[in-house]
Amino acid sequence: MRKCIDDVLKILEEFVNMDSGSYDKRDTDKFTKIVENEFKKAGMAVSRITQKDVGDFLECRVGQGDRQILLLGHMDTVFSSGTAKIRSFIKKGDLIYGPGVLDMKGGIVVLLFAIKNIINVLPKNTKLLVFLNTDEEIGSNYSKDYILKNARQSIACLSFESAKPGTLTTERKGIISFKMSVNGISSHSGVNYNMGKSAIKEIAYKVCDLYNLVDIEKDITVNVGTINGGQKVNIIADHAEAFIEIRYFNIGDGESLKRKIKNIINNNHVEGTWTNIEIISERMPLVSNERCEKLFDIAEYTAEKLGKEIKPRKTGGGGDVSFAAMCGIPVIDGLGPEGENSHTEKEFVNVDSIPFRIKLASQIILNIANGGL
């Protein structure tokens, strides 16, 4: 086991010390090549799906059966080029720090070693398809169709995003991410004040209207991440824009929120301004159902056999597993290592969680393959 952990940490260190920000294709393609080689060495047939605007995707296959299990992960991180050099992989006691170590390079390593564990004992009626994209952190607009296609051909989907201690993820929030652009009329703020129609004033009203959609009891949240507008202090702004995301758990709330957003966009506070909206990305929520509950029961039973207790967990984060769930197949998420503080300088993985997560994923896959579903 010590040798196995040493091998795991060696590969994890190599992964973490490579930048793979979603918006940097050059960095991400270099990392994709490293990941591609590791899955080939594990015994999988790997296809690289070339992309123009984001890093290339990977499809890794093994097995010839007609029962396909889809295994999901993403190779991109939220961090910009050069981050890995500034704060590289470091182990402090039982914790490992580094950009993307939790979200989700640790998950890719767990997936890789789970495959290594079972590749020679996979039932003949089963095949595994690993799909790894590079645009998850920016909404998966380029990879969504690949996930949907692969999910439609699968009997189940396991996702290797990170986990909280003692949990697997069974529900995720849906996300509506959009850009709001307001146009007005520019004028001199002193000489021709009344001629101006301030886009900044209008967007300020609309931002407040959007924040009024927050409903803590229903777990509906709104975040205006950035606002830009105007040129100089003595010019009434003729343009302003904001980037916004809204998150929710209930599918019905998503439809209601879309109608409310439309009303906010169409309702002007400053006469003479007009507003446009551009949807950047949209993810449906992951909602647990009877088939997903059965898959969790398999995971729970498997964990018990390994001497651990696993509980279901809801999270406000979105994920690609939601696309697979849209196809009606049972899904489960959070099979990656345990840790905290994703997307921050304090992001870490608990080393002790890695061996169990590898065993858990391996056995869940085998239990599904052997007719558990």
C-alpha cells in the first residue's frame, strides 16, 4: 500500500505543478498530454478530441461489453497561467496544497488508480468510458454535447469531483450565468446633464432588483461578480455591463427565475436606456431520484464493506454530472478525495482520504458491472 500511495502522490504532484486554467489553451493542452499518457499506461485506449477555443478533451475506453459506465472529470482549473510556479505542490503533514489539487486534479488521480485496480477484472459485458473536459470551470459549453451523447449510451455515471469528509454528492445546484448590458445616452455631466441617460444608474437599479430574487429558505442565491461601465467622472455613462450568476436547487424555481430575470431586463428605471442579456452558460440542478438513490445504496453498502460510513450530501456547486442526469441514468458525484477551500490559495486534499476513495470507486464500478443496477 505504501508503494501505491507513493505512486499516487508522485503523479498528483506532477499534475498540480502544471497550469491548466480554463482560458489558457496552451497550458491546458500540455496538461492534457500528460493525462493522456497516464491513462494509456493504465491500459486504456485514448482518443483526443481537438478543440479550437479551449483545451482538448479526452475519451478513454476499456472493455468490449454493451453495458457502458461513464466516468467524468475535468482537467481545467480556475487559476491563471504561472500560478503553479508561484505556489507549487506541497505536503504539510496529512494535507497537500496546490492549485487545483482538490478541484479536481486529485479526482483525476483517484479515477486513474481506480481504473488500474479493476482493469484486469472487469466483467466481459462491461466497458468503461472516461470523459475528461477542459471547460468545466467556465460552464462546459463546448463539452456539454459530448457528455450528453456519452451519457445516453451509458447505464450509470460516476463523477470524481471532490468530497466533504464521509460523503458523496447526490444533489447539486442549477446555475444560470449571464451578462447584462445596459446602453444609455452620453452627455456632459455639468453642461448637458438632463440630456444624458445613465447606463450606470440603470444597471444599479437592475442589480438591486436581481438581488431581491435571493430566497435563503429556498436556497436561491444571486451573485453579481463584476460590474463595468463609464469613461470619466464628468461623462454620463452610455454603457455598463455586469456578469451575474443565479443558483437554485429546485427545477421549478429555475423556470420561475428565468421569467423574473426577463421582467427585470424589460423594466426600465431610467427612461431612454435599454438592456440586453446574454446567457453565458446554464446547468440544470442535480436532483436525486429513485434510480440515483439505488446507486447511492450501492455506494453506501460498498463503503460499509470497506469499514466506512458514507452519507448523501447536497452542495451549492454545479457540476457536469447534472448533464448526465438529464439523460435519465443514475448518477453519483464526489468520488474524488476529501478536502476544503476549492478555488483559493488554501485549497487542500487530505492524503489519508485518497486510498479509501480509490478503493470505494473501484468497488462501486465493479458492483455496477456485476449487475448491481
